[in-house]
Amino acid sequence: MATPMASSSVELLTWDVERYHAAAQAGLLGDRRLELLDGLITVVPNPDQFHEWMIRQIIKLLVQALGNAGLVDKGQPVQLSETSEPVPDIVVLKPQTHEYKRIRPTPEDVYLIIEVGNSTPERDTEVKRELYARFGIQEYWVFDLAARELRVFRDLQAGDYQLDVVWTDDNIAIQALSDREFDAQRLRSLMND
């Protein structure tokens, strides 16, 4: 179906974005929530109600803070490469780069990607962090609901984030839109509700 990938004892077939979309449109992948990570189709864990509620609250605060400076979207796939198309919980896109009617956003279109994690924090802080850094996503945040913290990854250099901190300041802004702060303390309090 796609490119062979060598392993020590097993030959794996990896998918590219075109074949992944064709298989999905043909109904071959079922109705599960999926994403393509480094050529592998992975199942996205089903969110619980608190996870979905937090996503809505974060989007609401982002939209209020950013106004027209950024396009905030939930569950918008981002095509990182020919073999990677993750589906982050929230993506903040540069406005009017494209209409995204017929094409997916790429790293050049993205100000920020946010994942909200409640059951698999290592998926967000290790696997996806590495993927986003490797393909040039300049800023990445993880709301870890279990730990009740916001983890911020910034300062992308040589394919890795140089800054990895648990955010404790009262306010936060996307680096590319530093004049548009919003209430980080409010987000932390929502995680404790």
C-alpha cells in the first residue's frame, strides 16, 4: 500500500498522505479517529467529556485574545510532510494564508499547536513533541489534565525545542503574537474545576 519500512525482523508498510486519504475516502479505515504519524496510521484516543470541555474553554480564551490575528480551529489536520498528518486538538493558524478549503495547513501556516492530554501524556510530550519540532512547528503547548499543568515548548533550533517549561506566569502569549496575552491563570483554574 505504501513504502516498505525495514525493521529488524518485520517489514512494515508505511503510508503516505495521498494513499491515507484515498483509503479513508473509500471507507477502508472505518470510522475511528485516526492520524498519520511518520507513515503509520495511529488511533487517536477517544476524548472524555472533561477533555472536550477544556478544548472548548481554551478555544474561547484564544479567540477572545487573538481576535483576527489568528485563526483558531479544533481538530484541524496539519500536513507536516508526505507521511505525517497529525490531528492536534487545537491549531492556531496564520489568518488568510489560505482558505483551507481544498488544502491542509502546513507548518508554514501554523502559529501554535495545542494538545490537551488526559490519559497519554507521553504521546503528547514525547512522540508528538518530537514530530512537531522535526517539521518546524515553532511553538507547541500541552495541557496535561492529569498533572493540572500547561507545558510550553518554544525556541525551535536545529529540529528541537530549546525551551520546555511548565508555565507558571499569570499570562501567556503566543510568541509570534506577543502583544496578544491571555489569562493562563484562568486556564489553570479551569483544569482544577
